[in-house]
Amino acid sequence: MNICIIPARGGSKRIPRKNIKDFLGKPMIGYSIEAALKSGCFDRVIVSTDDTEIAQIAKTFGAEVPFMRPEKISDDYTGTTAVISHAIKWLQQNGETPELVCCIYATAPFISYEDIKKGQQILENTGCDYAFSVTSYAFPIQRAISISENKRVEMFQPEYLSVRSQDLKEAYHDAGQFYWGKAKSWLADKPIFSPEAAPVILPRYRVQDIDTLEDWERAELMLKVLQRTGMDNEQ
């Protein structure tokens, strides 16, 4: 069986109550739940949370909350893998046998159900441990600079100073939306960023980290444009 797990703890610091904060008329977590359900990929869509209000809102949007996440894995330092492994073990202890498990972040308003389906196909076709969403950097990372202590510019890789940008290898980063994986890979704590992971490439206009209020405002503006132009119709 295929399971979706949406981690959504209640103690976000930089943007309080971020998982259920209103985002263009809908609690943020609602976008992730709706995309998961619409994909048709999952036997169960489960929200892992330690917060009763988040649990209630998740149920309103059609997700299950069959357990409350223990306090010991609800702090600022617990990684995603531990949360997913806990959910898988709970399912196994209750007679379920998950095979493929997709972690979808609760703060992914640009997530597309079509991309979720594509991720499952890529995982199954490649036989990798994981398949997760990525997007390309808008600027060559080889030209990245830092600001020194005396407020001067320094290149991280000065050897690329004179190389044409079109000759530099394109780089990608985690899009922070979803992570398909084999249940046994999650349980074994295998690293997601490894040669045993396959990319699901997303366009940059549908990727935005939301860690600060500035990020939040930018994301709202981006989604408004997508809605106005009809480019959000895959969600």
C-alpha cells in the first residue's frame, strides 16, 4: 500500500502557527492535503502532528490523524526521517504494510498533484530509494560570492571567474515539497541526498521556501499571479 505522511507540528517559531495560517483564503496545510488526495496515489493520507487544532483542520480537509505525534519527536531538532519512520512503525503495529511512503510538507502551496504522480512513477521506474522534488538555481552557483569581515567581495570558486555561464554545469536544490521513498529506506534511515535518489524536476516559478514573513508575502504574490494566468491548474 502507498501512504502519504504530512508532518505538521505546532511549534513553528519564525512564523507562528505557520501550518494552519491563512494563505489566500485557505489554511496552508490544506493545499498539501488536497493535492495528495487529488493525486489518487495513496491508500491513506495521514497528518502527523502534536497539535489538536492542526489535527482538527487536517480532518476537515479530508486527511486522517490516527495518532498524535509523541513529544520526543516534536521538537526543533527532530528530522523528517524520524517523523516518517515513527508513522510507518505505527502503521505496522496496527496491521498495515506500507510499501511506498511519500512525505509531503505542510507548507507547500505550489504543490501539484501531477508532480506527486510523476514522483511515484519515477521511484517505481528507477528502483531508487527515494524520488523527490528539485528545481534549478536561477544563477550559476560557481559564481557565488561571500562578503568578508572587512566588507569586501570574495568568490567561493575564483577558478570559474572567466568561464562563460553557459559552459557551467547547472545546479539544482531541494524544492521542499515532497519526498517519495520505499518504506524500508525510511526505516533504515538511508540518506535522501544520495546517488540512490532520483529527481522530480519542477519549474522555478512553482518553488518558494516559506521560512520568514517576507517569504510568505512573496509566495502569496506568486500564487496570485499563477491563479490569474491559469498556470495553477495542475494543483
